[in-house]
Amino acid sequence: MNLKIDYNSSDKLESLLKNNDFKIKLTGNYNSLKQSYEIKGRKIDNRLAIHPMEGADANPDGSPGILTKRRYLRFAAGGAGLIWMEAIAVNKNGRANKKQLFLNEDTVVDFKDLNKSIKAEAKKAERNPYLIAQLTHSGRFGENKNIIFRDEYLDSTAYIKQGFHKLKDPELDKIKSYYLKAARLAKKAGFDAVDIKSCHRYLISELLAAHKRKGKYGGSYQNRARFLKDVIKLINENVDIDLAVRLNIYDAIPYPNGWSTDSRGREKLSDSQKLLNELDQLGVEIINVTASTPYLKPHINRPSERGKYNPPESPINGIVRLMKLNRFTQENFSGIVIGTGFSWFRQLAPDVIAAMIEKGWITVAGFGRLAFAYPDFARDIIQKNKLDPDKVCLTCSKCAKLKAAGRNSGCVIRDREIYLASYNKLKKSQK
């Protein structure tokens, strides 16, 4: 069987998906993408969103840097109805590195100024994007390597070889207050919502998988979900701001080290189903779908056609899994579900996302790698009913390699004037 996609034929893509157990009719009608929708009475212009892809270009104090501002102003001009700003640390100890955004009393004015600029840029095109701040604590992937439990899969990476700190329950109790503080500052900075980031095995994501941990944050489902739900309740009771969660639907790491997995690391989604239902009841308006961690299994959440990484499966298997996870999430959550995985489809992405929205399998389509490569993708879909093949993401994941190395991250192929030299230096340093 030919598992390669023909990026010039929606009919062949439809057949490829069907042959890999994902049946969907691709009609070529993009009207569903141009429809508005509402979040708590706020009208959102269209069904296209920017995913929170980190650029690793903040200033040392955590304020948005020159390239950060450039990126978001390009997104603002690009026409997407929703812009999900990349990871913003809730405290200094929670930063992944010195180039990660950090919202605090000293930087809140800088974030407020950026949000005003985003709104002003979007207004030129008669748009008013909904802005989400992704609040995060990097946990084991931060500079201080704060872990929740020992994990033979992730401990073997370079991230804790030089030592680690296992967070105690009182320390976790304290971290909740930092999320509340950051949510208050996000409101002050002009964000419409905050995302309590629960993915890719950063702090909260690791807590969800803490089967082996003792105490009130480990063992049972209720203990493992306690921190996330407590933070949501705390913010809901104290800050007038919408709530979102970017959630690992499963980790692809074997139980008992993984979230919503069996002993072989395959999907066992009963815990995710329960959590989605509870987040619904807690007043979370938006779920952004993702899975696993790019530090260990990049093929799960970023299927790729190129690069040195040799995945254990064909990209089509990975992309079909993501499409099914998108559908599963919407089936178990009554609010807004932002689907993921669509950059892999290149110029055929509008066909897939329009069909997914028409079927009710997602509410909105989010793009990460494509947005880096093609920041005005939304405008072209809405105004031209197509994506330019010469602008789309090629899923080479060079942007992710730059970010993982702590270098300014962007599209090496489509934005080469800014990022190619940095990527070449990285390659040379790794020889």
C-alpha cells in the first residue's frame, strides 16, 4: 500500500485516509471555515487559530523580544480568529530557559503593549482576534529540573542527567498561587483567556501521569487531576477571564508512567474522558488537543515527512491517530475544541479541516508549524479559498530543533532571512 500523500489531490487523500481507517468526505467547500462562533458571548471571526508555538526569543526578563513582537504582529495581520500565545512561565522557577516568556509585575506592561499592537494590526483587516495566554510551569524541562516522580523513560533524556529536584506537596500547593497571580496579570495585560497548560509532560501533564507518586497529588485519578482542577477553581473564583486547557489526550508512554495509556503506551482514554467531562463542568470553555511529548516521541504530535529522526511508524498512522483524538475530544467536551495535526496536510489542509468542522468533530482548526511558515494562511483560505503550495509548511521540524536547542525559532525554509543562518550554526555545532 502506498502510504505517501499526493498533496495535489484531495480525492487521493480521501482514499488514503479511508484505507488507513479514517473515513471522511472531502468536498472542497470551505464555508464552514469562514463561519463565526462565540465564546461566552464574544464573537470570533472565523474557525482558524494559531497554536502556541514557542519562538525562544523573549528578553532575559521574560518580556516579548523583537522577534516575538514580529511573529505576533504577522499573526495578527494574517487573519486567524484566535491567537494562542506561546508558553508563558508563571514564575521564575518555572521557565524552561532564559528565552521563554515570563509574565510578572515588571513585564505585564510589555505584554499589554504587545496585545494592543496585535489588536491594532488586526483591526486594519477588520479583525478582532481572541487572545489566549498559555500559562506554564516547565517542571522537569525547566532549568531547575523539578520532577513529580522518577520516570525511566524521561529520566534517561539529558534533561535530568545533571541532577533534579522532586517537588514536595507543599511546594506544589505554593505553585497554585503563581498560576492565580499570572492569571490576574494576564487579565491586566488584555488577554481574553488563560490556558492552564497540561501537555507534553511539563509540570501539570506529569502530575496527571503520577500513578507512582505518594501523597495527595499521586496514585488515584482524583489525586492526579487535583492540581489542575484546583488551579482552574482558584482562577474561576478570583479572576474574570475565560479558561482554556491545552491537554495531552494521552502520553504514548507505558503505564504506570503515562497518562491515559496501557502498559504498552497505547491509548486507554478512560481517564481523559473523565477529565474532559469534569473540565466541562468546571467552566473550561476551550480544549486544545495534543498528545505525548516531543522530547521523547515527536512523531506522535508532529508527524513529519523529513528529517533525521526515524519514527517507528508511517506519518499517515500518526496523522490518523491525531484526527481520531480530535474527534474523541469533541465527542466528550461540549465547548470549543481546537483540533491539531493539520500542518502535515500542506495545501490540502483546508479540505480536511472544513470536513472535520462540518462533521462536528472539531470546532476550530489550529495551526502551529504552518503558522510559522505561512503567517497569513488564514487570510488566503478565507479570501482566496486556497493555500499557496510555495508557502506551506513542509513538516521538516527544523523550527522545533531550533527551539529545543534554545535558539530563536521560526521557519528555516520560508523565513530563511531570519532563521537559516542560526540553523546552519546549530548544525555545525552538532557535528
